[in-house]
Amino acid sequence: MIETAHRGLLLTNIGQLLTLTGSSRSRRGAELSDLGIVEHAAVLCRDGKIAAVGSESELMRSFKDSSVERVDCQGGVVLPGFIDSHTHPVFTSPRLVDFEKRIQGASYEQIAQAGGGIRSGVAGVRAATEEELATHVLLALRSMQVCGTTTVEAKSGYGLSPDSERKSLRAIQRAASKWEGTVIPTLLAAHVVPAEFAGKPNAYVDLICSEIIPETAKAKLAQYVDVFCERGAFTLEQTERVFTAAQEHGLGVRAHVCQFTPAEVSRLARFDPASFDHLDCIDDNNLKALATQNTVATLLPGASYFLGHAYPPARKLIAAGAAVALATDYNPGTSPTSSMPLVLSLACTQMRMEPAEAIAAATINGAHALRLADRKGSIELGKDADLAIFDFGDYRELCYWFGSTTCRGTVTNGRLEIF
């Protein structure tokens, strides 16, 4: 890595610069297609922030500082670093038995009932050391960065006990301290009910609310609390209890909802969740209600692809006026990918999002899904210098080429790394 945060960094010869500048609120409807493109552009970064943006000819006319590190982008595309606002990186091994059973025709719920699924990874996380978990998380973060990601939301959720959930969050914290990008930690103790609480889900919710959330907040290990609100996991009533405890302890909330079955998610609107994630099965009434809220609809087509499941209704959400984001859902069971470009390709080919819409959903709306849009998600003065540099000449190629690595490098908080 080339250390440039303090002496400055100047990106030149940018064929297309996607600034994503515009409204301070999340992008909706036709706004999703406005990328704020500047051709033949340059960007100056100083002290980890965007210091100047514009056409290269105008910027260079007044630029005299010879000490700044200069990078020739060779006519490529530069855009805000991707914001992967939904990931599960704290695990120890892939779920290969689940994978084979699914190929043979078993459903997600049948696999879980047979002892697979989320619970199958709990023993590994509980037995692993914090350092071992942190090493795995750091590898995931670096893999994401190679694909152009500079900000990652990272959940716990495979420990499912007070000690293992805290250990998972400390592992995220340790990995984040060794990575140049930004990590937003989320407590997902309400992922599924662990085996020791079989038949006693409310007792486990009591534990989450009375012990796990308060101790997590006290130790400042998470910024959000998430709940898997789904048949076989947690009910709306239980989700409301967890959200109430989270807010009482100063933590934001978000939820997995409507992945396999519809739910009255409008009941959760009073908590002002940062995002509702998945939404594959959201019905029209809840879809329309979501369009009136600040809550971002985070769509996860990687999970739909890997499960052979119906894709989220992106076009209906956009038409209704909902704010749509995209994320990988990186996890060992249902979406083992760290590639945001692959997710963008799926969004276009399977959900009929336009390339510009997909890019906005993966950058500025991803920032809104984490409530970071005041400093992330667009390339404008004063925001964090988080950028991704791609080798192609037209931004649409980002969604066109799938399964290949086209990211040349990233700038994370003003630091350049060329791959």
C-alpha cells in the first residue's frame, strides 16, 4: 500500500468520474439514475478527505503542489467506494453440507430442521479464539476491498451466547483496526434461537434484551442491533422487544424481513429502522408503506441466486418511491460472495435495475442504509476520500462483466492501494 493520506493524493486522467452528488436524502425513483458524471476528470484528496473535484483541465490550471502523489487512472472509471451494508463475516468454515443438500432439492427450512443452517456454524464460532475469528474477518474485508468496497457493515450472529456474541464483535473490532476501510459493527444475537433454548424462544429474547444488548452497548461493541424476523427465527412481537431494548441503550436498529414469508413490517416503522433487508416476499401494502419511510430497502440478490429463490421486487420498490440499496449478504450459508460488482450484475440481469440505478444503490444509498451519507457514498468536497478505480472506459461495464476482477485499486480514507 502507498501511504498518501497526509501528503495528499491526486487522481488524474479519469475517463468518467461518477460523483453521485445531489440531494442529501436517499435516492428514489428517477434520482437513482443520476450519477453526476464528470468526464476527463481529476480528484484531489488531502488528510483523508476530498479536497477538490472537477474536470482535469480546470483543476490542474490552479494546482501547483509537486509533493502530492499523482496517480494516472488511464482513462478508467472512478466512483465512490462501494458500501456493503449487509455482511456476516464472523464464521469459521463454509457450509458445504447445506450446499449439497440444496443441490439435491432440500429447502432452506428443511436444511435447518435437519441440523444444518445457521445453527450448524455455532460450535465453530464458540470454540474459536477471538484472534482466529479476527483473522477470518480481516481476510473477508480485504477480499471485499479488491472488488472496490471501502465500507462494510459487519454482523455477529453465529455465536448466539453472551460470551460468543461479544467475542464476535471484538473480532470485528480487531479486524477493523487492521484494515484501511470503514467497518460498522452490528449485533445479530437474534439470528436464530440456539439449541440450548429450543422450545423457549422468549427466554432467549429475554437474555438478548436483559444481558446481551446492555453489555454490548456498555462496551461500545456495536452501532446497530439486527433481528432475523422470519418464520423459524423471530416473530414481529419478539422483534419489537429487541428493538425496544436496543433503542433504550442508544443503538440503532435494522432487520432481516420478508426473505421467505411476508410480514407486516409497517409495524416496525415506529422504531425508524435504518434498513429492512431482503424483502423478497414483501407485499404491496407494506411496499407502499416502506416508500413513505426513511428506512432503506436493502436488496440481497446474491442470496436469491445461491438459494435458487425468487429475487426481490426491485422495480416495484423503485416505482413506489422506496429508497433501494444493494449489498452482498456475505455469509457461509446463503451468499458466499464478497463481490459487489457481481451483486450489481445480478441486480441488472435478474431484477432489471439499470446500471446507473445499481451503482447508486451500492454507493450513496448504501451510505444512507448505514446513516453515513454525511461523509460516505459520493465524491464531493469534505467527504471521506473513499474511491474505487476501474479499468474500463464506460461505467455500464461495471455491471456487464461478471465473474472477473476489474478493480485496479481503491482509496480508503485517503490511502491508495493498487491491486
